[in-house]
Amino acid sequence: MTFNQLALSEKLVAALPGSIEQPTEIQRLAIPIVLANHDLLALAQTGSGKTLAFGLPLLQLVQPQYAQIQALIIVPTRELATQISDTLQPLARALELDVVTLCGGVCETTQLTNLAAGAQLIVATPGRLLDLLQRKLIASQAIAHLVFDEVDRLLEMGFWPDIQRILALLPSSRQTLMFSATLSPKLEQIADLLLDNPQRLQIHSANSVVENIQEQLYLVNKGSKAKVLQWLLQQNDWQQVLVFISGRDSVDAFAKKMAKAGIEVAALHGSKNQQERQDTLNAFLAQKLRVLVTTDVLARGIDIESLPVVINLDLPENAPLYVHRVGRTARAGKTGLAISLVSHGEMDTLEAIRTLTARELPLSSLALFPVTDKPASATSKRPPRDKKANRRSVKRRNDRDSSR
């Protein structure tokens, strides 16, 4: 099947990049549903082409003759908002449409100026969007199409209160589309409440990892992870390596350690200003950096063409994030490698990931890095002490201290 067979306009199809020759499965199935104005819940693996699955039909549905916001795409991160806008902008121009990005960390005045020029489609993060809606700086009455990309993240407690407030400020009569690679049964129940008689697409098994990703997991000492990563970089000629760490403070410290070892590296996390975040990401995309160390701010949706390897320096506490992290490689049918360095203290997390993905994920060892850490014991090594005896000891110490 070709894009021309999906009832898309000739101008829109002609504006597609030359590298995109035919629709992916999610695009082939979702585009007709969106064009028919149905609500949709679509689950598809990372790298399967979800942006164009909702972006192409949205651009066709909005009307260029009306300088009003008609479609709204909500995403969890600034980087994803920028990426989606960059993907849709050239297609929008072919139809004489305007796309505006709204996210925090960027000059609000510039964004308001762009809105005033007459945009038909907005790509936004929840915080900035809610602020502008509440201040009545966005005219929402003409919004007929609403998209939640990475919907599982948007329905979690961190974003859910803002999402509820946003929905209360939007027209109740609208088309709602939801896309993600992962979705728990609990969050799916919430999603169903926001949809009106929706169509449902599940292209692959829920929470599944792309088959083209080779996963390697190594059991290592917690304190040896930096040395193991340096050794892996020395042993392989990877041009780009994306390293995930859960804590922001750990990201900066680890990047400094890599830089001292002579590795071209940068750190990216949510505490950095947006311009610095974007400049760092652009440098990595342009292969001016070999290693990018980041938090899960880059785990979702970000498309890094032909990224050869992703490394989890630690496992994410949230099992679905593993699927999103490793999904930064092997995109659009390409192959990729995902390496995870696992310590004994992460065994419960690993079991949760195995259960979610229904994959064995066996642990291997590295001969140069023997594991000396001991598995965590469920029982205390010390015999339990009598609580009353403890209190008596504390009282005696306090009495002695007060008498000095």
C-alpha cells in the first residue's frame, strides 16, 4: 500500500521526505480511522511511525482558511514537542498551515507572537499549555482534534492533574486520539473514560520490545559500572552511544568522569535550561558527541536516526521505561543494541521488566569484571534486639549526657 491509497491529498504526499516510501503498519491502519473522525487508542512499538500516523491525517483535517487553533497535540517532554513540530512543519507548509510549539523553558513572548500570527495546530507540553489556557491567551473554542502522544506518561500522577484542568478548558465535542508503546490496564481504564466510542489498534503485543533490538544484560558490581562502560567504549567503535541514568545528579557526575577519561560526552536532563538541552541534543544528533548521558527525559519518542546502541547504566524503576529506553535504537526497521549493566540490588527491578516484556533477559558475566558484591539478603544479618532494651539504653545515655 502507498500513501496515495490512504485518501491523503496529493500535496501532502508530495511533501513527504524521499526516505519515506510507504506507510508503516500503524500508519496504514490509523490514518483512515483518524480521517473518518473516530476517537482512537493506538498501541504500537517504539520506532513504528506513530508521529505521521496521527500527524498526516490531522494536517489534512484542519482548514487553512481559518486562522484558528483546530488541532492540539500534547506530549510529556520539550524535546518530543520540538521533534514532532520539526517533523510536521514542512508538511504543514505544503498545505499553507502553521504549526506552533508551546513548552516551558522557552521565551513565552515568542510563542505568543507565533500564536497571534494564526496557527492551526499546536504541539505543547502540559505546563505551558495549561498556563496559557488559564490566562485566556489561547483561543480553544475551535479545537476539534486532540492528540495525547506517549499517553501512558500523560495519564500518570505527575501530569494527570494538569491534563484534567486542560480538558476542562477544551470543547467537549472533539476527536480524541491516544498513542503510546506501553499502557498498563489501570491507565487504559482512565484512557477509556476520555474517549468516545473509540477504535482500538494494537499493532504488537502490549509493552513489547522491537525484535530488531539485540539485548545484552551484564551482572556487575554497583561500583564498577563506570569502568565497565569505559571498557565497552574502548572495545567497540560505536559512533553514537546514548547512556541512561535515573538520577539527575548522577548524570552530571558520570559525564564529568567520562570527560576526564577523554571521551567526547555531554549530559542532558530536566534541570538544564531548554536552550542548553536543545543545543546538546542537536550536537549529539549531528554526531559531534560520541556519548550522551541523560535521564529519562529522552526515553520517549525521540528519534535518533541509526543510533547503534543504548546503554542502561542502571535499570529504570518503572518497568515500562525500559521498553521506551531501549526503543531509542532499532527504529524504522533498523537493527540496534541495548546493553544493561545490572547490580544485585536491581534484581527486583529486572524481574518486573522480565514480567512486563515477557522476555527471559538472561544475565551474563564479564571476565574482566568479576562480581564480588553479594546478593541482598531478605533476612537481617544481626539478631533482632529487644525494643525496650534499646529504649533503656538510649535513656541511660541521655541521663549521662545531661549530667555532664
